[in-house]
Amino acid sequence: MILPPAIILGAQIVGAQIFGARLLMPVADSVPTLNVEQVCQGIAQQGGVTFHDSAVGEEKQNCLDSEKAMRDQIVKEWPSFAPPDKLACTNESTMGGEASCTELLTCLEMARDVRSMSRGDKGGSTQIPPAQAKPKL
């Protein structure tokens, strides 16, 4: 069966639009606002003797304060992170329903450090020496 050129062209355009949408996804330009309530509630409850432990509220507030400090740190460091890392780490830190600024910052810093090490390896200044050869028995 031979398809008319218009149908073939239409399929190519649709295919390009589908693939183009995936390739041209916008990169996060601003620090995401994560809802850390759920993760902090879970952390607080895990630390309490019971779910009705009076310390749960205090533990949750400590967690929320810590998460706010982590977000403040992310805001300061945001420009130093590569756009692909921002997108990947934001997606990873929100996967599964619970979000954490601590997890996001850790991911971003690790990705930045790996990129930095990779650039250093190419320059030769921070190369890791080759493994010692094992003597033959």
C-alpha cells in the first residue's frame, strides 16, 4: 500500500512534535518550592514513641526549620548548578510523593562535584593514579 505524500508528511510532523516536545523541555530557571510537610511529618512520627507523642510536633517543626535552611542554601547556590542537573535533581527529589530540600541540595551538590572532577581529570591536575599492577605468582 502506498500512502499519499500528505499522510507521510503529516506523520513526520506529528513524530517531530512528539520528539521535539521531549527534547525541548524547559529547564527549571527558578528554585522549586517543595512541599516538605509530608516528609517532616513522617520523620517526626518515626522519632516519637507513639503517633500521639507530644514531641512529634516539636520534631516536625525542627524538620521544617531544617528544610527551610536547606532551601535557603539552594537559593544561594542555584546559579552554580548546571541546568540538566537542576531538572534531574528536582525530578528525583519529588519522585514518590514526598519532597525534601535536603535531598535536592545533596543531589545538586553531588552532580556539580562530579562535573567539576570530570573537568579536572581532563586538565590532568587531579588525575587518579593508575592501580598498582598485581605481581604474577
